[in-house]
Amino acid sequence: MSTGRLETHEMSKGLVFLVPGFFGFTSLGSVSYFERVECFLAAALARRGYAARVVRCATQPTASIPRRAELLRRQVLRHGGLRADELHFVGHSTGGLDVRMLLTPGVRLRGNVDRNIGERIAERTRSAISVATPNHGTPLASHFLTLDGQTLLLILSGLATSSPGRRTVQAAAAAVALAARLDDWLGRDEGPLDRVAAGLLRRIRADHRDPVWKYLREIERDQGAVLQLTPEGMELFNAAVADRPGVAYVCIAAAAPDPGSQPAGLELADPEYLALRSLFRGLHALASRPHRRYAPPGPDASIRRALRRALGFAPSAASNDGFVPLYSQLHGHLLHAARADHLDLVGHFSLAGGRTADWLPSGAGYTSDDFDRTWNAVADAIAAVPRRRPAQAISDRPRLRA
């Protein structure tokens, strides 16, 4: 839904940084965190007459937000951010918090010996776009602080840092890859198991230099974000992190319908679907429990009406995308809302067009057309930010793309 066409400006040289979230990566094997986003967004910006290079950023998967923000700062410099006319940041999930911290006036980051550099980056920044970002935390982070959550992180660490652990994972990966082949021989549609097998599992080596072990070692080394992403931790974050004047802060929000209300039907015969569906149902239930003292502030009536139109159901404090509460995702100007789960938005949905080809089958019904609408809204926002004028002008237009 749109109330008008966003204006574009003359050709300019810009850089757009895609920042991954919690447990994020650039790519593992042939599996990309931002699936199709980089190419789609670059083409969409070109159609709007905006010359920009889109950069997929690396991150530390579970590291503290200041450490992730410092890594982001280094990548901005490495990719020529101080030579670009304009900078734009698109952060998915925790990546949106990395961006907010990087742009905070007067922020002190580890290794940032020249605070002038941070100011020069901020001076060139026109927009900070958050996608399903836990701006007020998520109950899932609180779960990782429980005994079960800490045990899971400990297991991941052990698998990465010991030779027996790596051999165990390699053997398990080979077994799963074989199961994926058997699934193909039975004539089933391609699903997430096939994608993981083809893109990652058949490539895993026991050698400690394999990218998978490097990724898991990063998780073992720093898990600071687990505590910071709790609702209590994000209250402190929001008290310390400020929006920078002259930067357009816009957000994209998503929520999936209650998975308990979705009938299983013929899917009962598909064990892969049932397992993934059960996983999503559990994640959704955990994310639907707002903290009684630190719940996100509810939106005003006009935003609730717009969310209802976009989602197809009435939003509430319990609504979420399987990871982040809907109201926690709101920050700055609401640009777009989608009936989607957390991974749908970055391209991980119906990879082969079949119902089982979704990483977490949420029942949201997110399609390729929805993906196009989501990322066209991002392209519109980037291309519409005025040059050499206060970027908040984009936030002055009350509109919602859905």
C-alpha cells in the first residue's frame, strides 16, 4: 500500500551496507545470509537513477553490540566509506542495533582511537534502515540465559574447538546429506534439508580452518549480545544510544500469524515440515511473552491500523516474527510492514517454490512478490533521502509501504 511515489534525485555515488544480525554471517558454503538481497537492491536503486554499490558486511555472530559496531566501522573504512558521497545502512535484526550504535553522537568504540573518523562516517550517512530489529529486546535472548540456552551455546563451542567434536559434526553432516539424497529419490520437493546439504553439509571438513569452525569459534569467543538483547539490556541501550540529527531512521516490521491457528492437513505426512514447523511454533511462543516490566511501548492507533492492514490480523503485544516482538521492531519512521517471519525478509523463503522449502515454515505466506515489495520499499527510501538537506525529511511523510 502506498500513498504516493517517493521522489528520487540525480545520480550520485553511494555505498549501501547490509549488516547481518545475531548468529549472522556473510556466507557459509554457498548459503548467503542476505539471499538475493544484494543483487535485487542494487538493480532497484539503478532503476531509480541512484548509483550505489551494495556491500554485504561480515559480523561477529554473538559478540557484544559495541564490538560488532566497531567491526562495522572498520568495514566502512575498508570499502571506501570516507570517499563516498553518501552512506546508507540496512541492518537486519541485531544488525540494526550495530548501525544505531555506530552513528550515535560521541560514541566510544573499542579500537576507535580517532573519534573524528566516526564523525566523518556519520556526516556522510543519509539513512539507517532497520529490518525486524529488536529495538526493545526479545524474550528469546532471555531464554539463552537459562540453563538450557547456556548448554546449547556450550555444545556449539565444544563442537568447534575440539577435534572429536569436529569429526562428530562431519559424520552427522554426511548422514544428513545422505538423508537429503534419499528424500530426492523418494520424489519429494526440494526443501531446506536439500539446500543445507548442497550448500554446506557436503562441504564440511574436519580441518580446523574450515569456515564452519571459524564461525562456531566466534560464537565460543564472545556471547556478549545474548545479555544485551534481553528487554532489560535494551532499556539500558536505548538510554545511552541516540539517533543522529540529519540521518533518516526508518524501519521495516514483520509478524507471522499465530502458528497454533494454522491447520496441518496433508503436511502431517512430511516429517521435515513437521520438525521445522514445531521449531517455529516453539520460537514464536517464546517471543510472544512480553516482559511485564520492560515490554516495548505500544504504537499509536494509526500505526496499529496500518499494521493490521499489512498483516491481515490484529497486532498485539504478543505478535512477533518468530524471533522479535512486532512492537520491539518499531523505531523511527515505519516504512513497510510485512506478513512474514524473521528469515523471510532476507530471502530465506520458499526457495524452490514448494511449501517445505522454507527454513522455518511459519504459515505467513511470504512470496517472491512480497520480497520484491519489501526491498523496493528500501530502495525507495534510499533514493528519496535528500542530499545536502536534513535527512529526517523522509520521516516527515506519514506513509507505510506494505
